[in-house]
Amino acid sequence: MFWDTLGYIIIVVGVAFDLLGCIGLVRLPDVYNRLQAATKCVTLGTAFLLFGVFLVYGVNAIGIKALICAGFVLIASPTGSHALARGAHKGGVKLWEGSVIDTYADENKLN
């Protein structure tokens, strides 16, 4: 009973993070800011959601699969986001005019 309730609370927190990440994908001005929203909010939200599923279902096939998927999301999402941001920067996609600094370009000038 306790684990079910805790699992449902964690699932709701995960859905809230996913919702905020989706709003960030729509509202933020450029590809780099959108990738930030997708990487931080959606990765954390999906991991919370899957961990909540594990707490609700326990140690069985569904729970173990949820933990495996959470681990995969925690590794693959930031890695893919980094690759997309690096490719966009190398491809010449400009930052939003309100951006303050481009540290990636500064580091490449030194090399």
C-alpha cells in the first residue's frame, strides 16, 4: 500500500516534469534552449515515471523492464542531445540573439 502510493506520487511528478519539458520545447527560442528543456526535464520526468512504475508493480517482469528502460533513457537522452547540439553548432545554426555567451565556439578558437 505504501509503495503503491509513493509510486503514484512519483509518477505524477514525472508527468509534471515531462509536461514542463514539452512546454519548453514549444516555447523556447532556439534549438539549443529546446535541447536543454528536452534533456533536463523530459529525461528526469521519464526516469521518475518509470521508477514510479517499478514501485507500483514491484520486482516482476514489468518492474524490471521499467528500471532497464529508465537506465537506458538516463544514458541515451543526454548523449543524443549532446550529439544534436554539437551537430547543429558545427552545421552553423545560430544561437538566439539574446544568448550571452558561446563557450563551445570560444573553446574551438583556442585549439
